[in-house]
Amino acid sequence: MDGGWLLPGLVDAHTHPGAERPGDPLDAALLRRHGREHLAAGVTLLRVPGSADRLPAWFGAEPNQPRVVSAGRWLGLPGMFYKGWARQVGEAELAQAAVEEALASGGWCKIYADWVVDEKGLDAPPLSADLLGDLTRRVHAVGGRVAVHAQTADGARAAVEARVDSLEHGLGLDLALLDRMAEQKTALVPTFTVWATFEEVARVSGSDRFRDWFRSAHARLGRLAAAAYDAGVTVLAGTDSYGTPELPHGRVAGEVRHLATASMPPEAAIGAASWTARSFLGFPGLEPAAPADVVAYDRDPRTDLSVLDTPMRVIHRGRVVR
């Protein structure tokens, strides 16, 4: 290779490898394939905030697979998330279940504060800030971290007031909470990629109310991400990919472009899928004695984000894998 631009290995901070359709069991062959798809795209580190089962120990350890930070099984109250795909427990058991998933996984747990895929979800109350706060304190006490799925304004507020570690999606997040998020180091993972697919869901919905709610929330997501960055919130790139034609794995470069379109500076948008995400997850970037997880490009991606789609070389664990 004769020259080029180097980045610390890319990161998809919100992805769900190993199963494609809601309710499917975790599939080892799919897990391997999805991991290879990420790695071929230069993604050397994944955060998996919830999966159909706890991830096997080999995933994230084999040389041809990305490093992985996992959160065990999705956690929610009955009725939250797709049937059969989450560990659903009552409010009294949720905190202990969160501790168990954090200890059994990569130190994270993933909680559903709300669940909105149709009009019914708009009327369902989210988890309370008190419940989430107690859960978060208990997970932090064992060295774990908490990711919370929240789409509604009330769900996002409860997550922020509970001082969780990351807010996933945050469509309805009140901009007035951004300074608090920055102060307490609650990251935002807006997952533009998945919401683009929901435009079709909204289009065919029989509910004008749901369609109007989603389109309004989706339309403000770019402004939300830009305002979060300006307020000093750690904004991370996550695709919420499942390995379907609509949400393939290995497409975090597209999420970077979404962040840049939302008026984040290109360098900051790249960092959200590289050095910033690595630091947030406890991994080094390009520094002495750091693991050799590096992606090389033939042009400066800061001046042309499309370059991220075609890495010249992917070096993972000190080996050239592409």
C-alpha cells in the first residue's frame, strides 16, 4: 500500500447480528456471517445492545470476527418488544434481571422504556424514572452500564432522569435535557438508518395518529442529533441493523453520512463511528501499544464521506483481513 489515510477501526454502536426476523432464535451461522460483513466494511468493534439470546463466547474472540461488547438479552415488561424475542419480566424483577444480563454479557444491559410500533404504543405509559434510576444504580454497583430504548418524550425523559449510560433512538427527546445528558455523560445513539425503513411502516399504517407522530418525530431527528453534539453530548453511530435487505450489516458508513447531513461536522460524524465510539466503550484508538485495529483509505474521508464505503485495507488484531 503506497500511502493513505488511517482511522481507528470503525464501530457500529447499535447492531443486532445473529437473527433476521422478530422471534427467530439466535443462529450461529448467521452470527458468523453478520460479523464478517461488519469486518469487511472496516467495522472492528460492535456493541450489541440486546440479542435473541446471550451471545456465545467465541463471538468477538475469533480472529475473523469483530470485537464485541454485548448486553445480553433485551429486557422489557410484558408487551414491550417483539413477542418471544426479549426477556420479559415484571417491574419488581426488572432491576435484578438487568444485573444478571450485565454480569453475563459484556457488561451492558438493554432496557425498553417504551415501545412504539403502532398507535397502541403511544398510549402505553413508559417505565418510570424511579424504576429506571434504581435499576441503573444497581447495575452500576456491579460495574455494568445501562442502555435504554426510548422513542417517546416521556420515555426519553425517564431515561435521562435515571442517569442511564446511553439513550438509544430518543426520537421524542426534549432538547432542554441535552445539557443534563452532557453533564452526566449519557450518550445518544439516534440510529437514523433504521428509522428510514419505518417511513414505509408509517405509510401503510392504518392509523393517521401513528403516521403523523412518527413522521413528526423522524423529521426532527437531524436537528436533535446536531443539537446534542453542540451541547457536548457524546453522539454515536449505530445502524440498528438486523441483516435483512432493508437493514444489512456492515453499513455504518451510511449512518456517518446521516450524522453529517444532520449538520455534525464530518470529522465528528466519523469519530462517532471510530475514535469517539471506541473511547466511550473503553477501547483505545491509534496510540502506542493499542491493539492494531486500523482501517486504511486511499483518500481523506473527512473531505469525501463516500470513501468510508471502500476501505483499501482492514487490519484487525494485527492481521490484514481485507
